[in-house]
Amino acid sequence: MDRQSSHSSLQTIAVVGLGTMGSGIAEVLARAGHEVIGIDISEAAARRAAASLEAATARSVTRELLTEQERADVLARFRTFGDLGAAAEADLVIEVVPESYEVKQRVFRELDAVVRPDTILATGTNALSVTRLAAESQRPERVLGLHFFNPAPAMKLVEVVSSVLTAPPAVEAVTALARALGKEPVSVGDRPGFVADGLLFGYLNQAAAMYESKYASREDIDAAMRLGCGLPMGPLALLDLIGVDTARTVLEAMYASSGDRLHAPAPILGHLAEAGLTGQKSGRGFYTYEAPGSSAVVRDPQTPADGAGAGGGRPVTSVGVAGSGTMASGIAQVFAQSGFTVVLAARSQEKAEAAKAAIGKSLGRAVSKGRLTEEAAAQTLDRITPAGSLDAFAEVDLAVEAVAEDLAVKQELFAALDKVCRPGAVLATTTSSLPVIAVARVTSRPQDVIGMHFFNPAPAMKLVEVVRTVLTADDVHATVREICVKVRKHPVDCGDRAGFIVNALLFPYLNNAIKMVEQHYASLDQIDAAMKLGGGYPMGPFELLDVVGLDVSLAIEKVLHKEFRDPGLAPSPLLEHLVAAGCLGRKTGRGFREYARR
């Protein structure tokens, strides 16, 4: 077979290593009509791979996605062997053996002696240097990376990784193969983690460090990222799924390459891995599972008691919301819809009336979509009283501030609330990045002050970060947790430090994405596609940055950098330049991308 025809067909494909990932890749290939040679030194692994394919295709028949004959054809195309010699006739070999240079290099050396000169050799590594692996081969020009995501049959992303030695025809051939498999190939250069894992594992590492520092519980960290960012899984649950040991290996490789402290594995990852607590596969990691290999979480000593934090709060029937912007209107709507009487105070009566009118439009949209009856919408609006002064807060039980994210502005407002609000009223700030204690200290009652960080849009987003300072009273904390439940929100507890949970984990990830573009490693489109298709993110980082606003993002990143003093958190110069140029995202018509002006 000549070189060109082998590159264009890649009909017979060997998969070396039949663990979860290898079995998934074999299934994808066999279903697409390829002859698949499965190779594993473990007979048990080979049997499990065959059984997995039989079960998956049986489900497809049940769902009428395959006929019995088609299923039989798929199964016939998958053969298993215990020896690398079986790869002799393969057009492409994909290795997915353990993440170890020693193991992978041994596989490549043995394959050199077995395969044809034109056979492409692909490594499935997500952490090791493809260049270093290629250099061990007799024909480094036909070695590249082919990084599928787990579970391979479901995940659309495939990263095609070239080294400086890889010949373009080999890259073209596997890219065409990935497309033919119904995948979305993204071409990237050789650096640990590539695009998706390069961004994902830094975020996972920070979440592990956050938990290790006892800043927040594992349940609250995971709930915050699922509900606050729309992610399919929380970071600690995802680490357990990936494997704590695997994550540590990936991070070690990333840190060796980058020297960035954000990639230095959190010590807890090493402690868990060395204790054999590697996640779902061992039955215990950050969480405890029903059995090894099970995804069902069971209670353990770290599981919070049912109804933890319930009871002991102050009675609240009336709420004051200060502000007239989107957040203030949304929060007022949330309280009014849940039966609270609400005073909505702005800098003028006109602004307060306009904010109430905006709530009326929001409720009207909910009615038109069938989410609310006209009667319920009218009752909600009747519970809201617009006011042009904070004096209207004299009798409220809870005052919620939702004004500009500017410390001086908030401090001035809290000083006013201190004078106006009755003794025993709870005073809450919705700040997303400023220290709550700094607003509490301008009052004569810092024990009554707490953070209550809603997410935008408040009526739709389920999460509220409940931020207590070192001075916040226990019954004030209990009050706010109880109120969150009454307004059908999910409260998560966190301490008073920059970024709380969500922004402290989200914005370093966004900053790292910008740095990838700055370094010309990947394009905006490649990075956004990689995170949506490989990480299950609802939006790519650049889509999200343009929606949030580049000025808002820069301000949060500066706060994080100032608080934690980590060089890796320094805002990207590209972000600073765009903000200086007035390119703030969708609201100005241009950010990382250009948008049609409305």
C-alpha cells in the first residue's frame, strides 16, 4: 500500500490499551466501519472491552439505532489480542496506555519493529510531551497526538497534536478521520494539557486547594460551580471521575513545563493518590462511593447533616432592596414572587418607578412563556413599593444592597442603612468581589452584616453565595440561609475573601484562556470549541468574557491578584489593552469578537 492511500483510508486501526478510554475509542471506530485491532496485555481488560461493546450495541438495537445485522457487523470488526505484533497490518495505531513516559516509549519502540513504515502512530496522552515520545521513534514524522475525551462515544472533541517533527500528511489524515467519525478536531501544538485539559486542570487544581484550605465544603464548591456557571459537574466530583492520580500526573507535567504555581498539584491530590483514594475507580476520593467503579455517592463523615443551618434565624417578612439596575430589579422580583413585601429604593422616585416597570416586563415575559399566571404576576408586582430614598427601609427586616461594585459607594450606602434601619435588621451586600468586612465596619453593627451574592439574572440563577465575616452573628447567617431556601435558591457558605467560590475559580481559568491566545498557542474559536465540546461548558471562555464584560472581568482579576499575590493571577496584558481601547464585550459591540450593534 502506498503512503498516500494509507493516509487517506486508515481502514485498519489498532488500539493499544483497552481501559475505559481505549474501549470507548474502539467502539467509536468499529461503529464507523473500521477494522479494529484491540491490544492489551491483560486478558481481563480485553474481555471487558468486548463486553462493553456488546452492551453498548445491544442498547443501540433496543433504541432502534442499529439493526441486529448491523450490530453483528460492528462486533465482527472488533478483535482483541494480547501482543503488539497484532498491529502489523494497521494503518493507524492509537496508544492509550498509562500516562508514563517509560510505558509509552516502550510501546513505541516495540511498534517500530512491527508496523509498516507508512503506519501513523498516535498517542492518546493528555499530559506528556508528544515531541519527546516521537523522538524515541525511528520515524518521528509519523508520530502525533490524538486526544479523545471521556466518554469517547459521546464527547465530540478530538485534539490533534503536532510536534515539530510531525509530517503534515499524517496530521491531515487523522484530522480527516476524526471528522469522518463525527468528531470536531482541533489542531494544537505540543504542550502539556493541550487546550482543554490545559485550562481544565488548572481550575480543578485550584478547587482542590480551596477544599484543602477548608474555605468551603466539597458539596458547596461543587454546587457553586454547577449552579453558578452551568457546568455539568462540580470540580471535586470531576476529579473523582477523572481519577485523582491521573489529575496529579497531568498537573505535574503541566507544572514542569509552565512553572506556574497554579499548576503545582495541590498537596491533597498527592495525599489521596498515595493512600489509594483515587476517586470513583477505587470507591473513594473527595467523596465516598457505593463501590469501586460506582458513581453513586454515599454518606461519609464529611457529609453535612440534613437540614444543616436550618432554624435559629430572625423572622423576616419585609425586604428592602437598594439599587435600580438589573441585579436590584431581579433580586426584588425574586423576593416579591416568594411572598415577601419589598421596598425597592433608588436614588430618585423616577428611577425606582422605572425599576419596578422593568420587573413588570420581566413578569410579563414569564406569563407569556407559561411560567407564571397573570394573577401571580399581578400579586408579585403589588408587593413591590418603589421609593426614592433609603428612609423607606425604616421597618424592613432585611436590607439588600445591589448598587455599583465600588467600595466607596457601598460604604456610603451602608453608613446610611445603619442610620435608617431598625435594630436587629439584617444588612446584606450583593458584592461579587469586594470585602464584606469593609462595608460592615462602616456600620455600628457589623454583627448584622453579611454577603448575599446573587447571580445574574437573579430570577433564573439558583445560586446564592452566603458570605459571613469574622464578625457576622450566627443567627444572621442562619437567617440568610433560611431566606435563600424560602426564595427557592441554593445557598453555599464561604468566607470573606476575594472572589468567594465561583469567581475565585472562574476568573483564573478565563485569564489562562486569554494567555493561550496571547502566546499564539490556539485561536479564540479553537479554545471556545475545546471547552464546550471537551469540557461540557455551556459557553466558551471568550464568549463568556464578552457577555460578562471585559472591564468587569479585569476588575475581578485585579482584586484576586491583589488578595492572593500569585503571579499566575496577574491579569493578561491583552485583557488590559482591550479594556483601555474601550472594547468591553457585547455591551460596546466589540470585545474579543465583534458584534452587530443594536
